[in-house]
Amino acid sequence: MKKKNKIIIVDDEKSVRESMEMILKDKYELLIFTRGDEILKEFQEDMADVALVDIKMPGMSGIELLKQFKTMDEDLEIIMITGYGTLNSATEAMRNGASAYVNKPFSKDKLIEIIEEKIKKREKSRKKKKRLVELENVKKSLDERTKGFYSSTVNSLLAAIHAKDGYTSIHSEQVARYALLILDACASFIKLLPEEKDIFRYLVSLHDIGKIGIPETVLGKDRKLNSQEWEIIKKHPEIGVSIVNPILNPMSALKDYICIIQDHHERYDGTGYPNGKKGDEIPLLACIISIADVYHAMRSNRPYRKALSKKETLKNLRAGRGTHFNPKILDIALKILEDYGD
Ligand SMILES: [Fe+2]
């Protein structure tokens, strides 16, 4: 048997309550109250489909009760019961979200017709709400799957870097570690959500992914590179972009992060590569990587030179203030690297 729809009746007049009960009791489950404050004590969202509320009641008025109902259950269909001289109040009630009003004395058929219409409306909005919740859940599970997809794609690419060049693999991890510390110290003006920080971390660890496309004779050379070889190395940011772009493309919001790969060798004075971007043209996220990248490179032993001491490295970074590096980010990064850099 179909469950009966629930109707709240709030009316201070005994005769009205009784006549409504008589008319409606066979068809609906009735929750009958004499005052607004009485129902509000036990009212909760989705408690009923329709409320029949008398406009003129001692204590809390019907309009006040209507407003309270709407804050607690915005989809509750509220029909105001109006008597002589309350037409203005009925108009006010409609403005405040009432679904309809019925004049006293009311006919049984008319009242049931309005209630049925409002029940249908309520069921429709309930279905819509349910659908929205379902969609939200689908979106959440897709987000989770996308996240999983991203981390496994990044891991595959990191494994590819590792297979190609062990140094670049260690370097990428360390640069990501320093870059995250610097990013946190810039939190007052670079505001990223936790999910955006995850993307930042993924892409920093892939900042040199383009080196996969550089010949091993150049990448693994144990002497200083000649100018021709440098030109080849300089291609790695753009190769990196072409590797990572297909992953980012479907999500346009992620495109803001491609600078991490594309611009990490740009210099503040415009002498960097690949595009010779200058000053504020270089996104701040790329400026962070640039510092972390140079710091770790200088602190590493390379076949063609020994690692610089921490003191020398910091001195070199300082010397690049405003030429190689964004001065604002550098000042913050130096403090971080002095304390936490290896
Ligand atoms: Fe690089």
C-alpha cells in the first residue's frame, strides 16, 4: 500500500482544525498543531510534504511561521489559510515563499486539489534534489579516479625519467621538496587549494621530463657542453610541454600549471629560455621552481664539476637577485634554503 503523504496543519481555531481533519484524514497522514512555536519544537527537514498554516494566530503569526519553515525546509509547500481581512497578509505570504492561499470557508474538493498539486511539486523537487546528490557522488568518484589516474601517470613518467637518467630522477624529487617549502613560505600571496598543491607537486617532479627527448650523448656527457649541445639541452622545456600537455588539455584549469615545465629556465632579466620571458611575464610558480632547480643543481656533484658548498650556492643565488631570479621570491627562498636546504 502506498504510504500516505504527510500534511502539517497549524490553526488556533478548533472548528477549522476539526473540519480540516474531517476532510483530509482518510487521504493523508495529519500532524495537527494549534500554535507555531508548538510545531517548531519538533519540526525537521522533510517532515511533511505540505503545511496548511493559518495566517492569523495568537503568538507567532502565520507569516513568521512560514519564514521559519522556509529556513528549515526550503522545499516545504506551504498553503496559507486566510480569513476575512487577511488578503494583504496573503499577498505578503506569497512574497515570502508561500505556495498558495485558501480562503475560509474552503470547499473540500478545492482544498484537496491544491494539496495534490503541491504534493506533486514537492515530489518533483525531492527527485531533483536526489538526482543532484547522485550527480555530486558521481563527480566525487570521478574526481577520485582522475586523481588516481594522475598519480599513476606521473609515476610512470617519473619511472621513464629514472630509466633514462638517474641524476634527473633524484634532482626532480629534490627540486619538488624545496619548491614545496618555498611555495608554503609564499602562502600570503600565492594561494593554492590542497588539490592545486598536489598538481604543483606532480608537475614540479616532472619539470625536467623533456630530458627524455634529449640524446644520451648530450645528457650524460661527462665534460662541459659545447654551444651546439646547449642548444639541444635548451629544448627540454618544450619537449616536456609536449609530453605533459595531452594529460592537462582535457582539464583547462590545469593549463595554468604548465608554466612549471615551460618556464622553469626563464630568467627575470629576459635572458632565459625557451621564450625569453621577462619580469612579471614569468609566472610566480615557475620562479619558485627556477630557484629550487638551480639550488639543487649547484649542490650536486656532476661529472664535469664538484658540488658547491651551501654557502657558495646561496651566495650565487643572491648574486642572481633581479637578473636571474624574481627578487621577491628569491628573498623568501633564501630564508627557507638557509634553514632547510641540504
Ligand atoms: Fe630543466
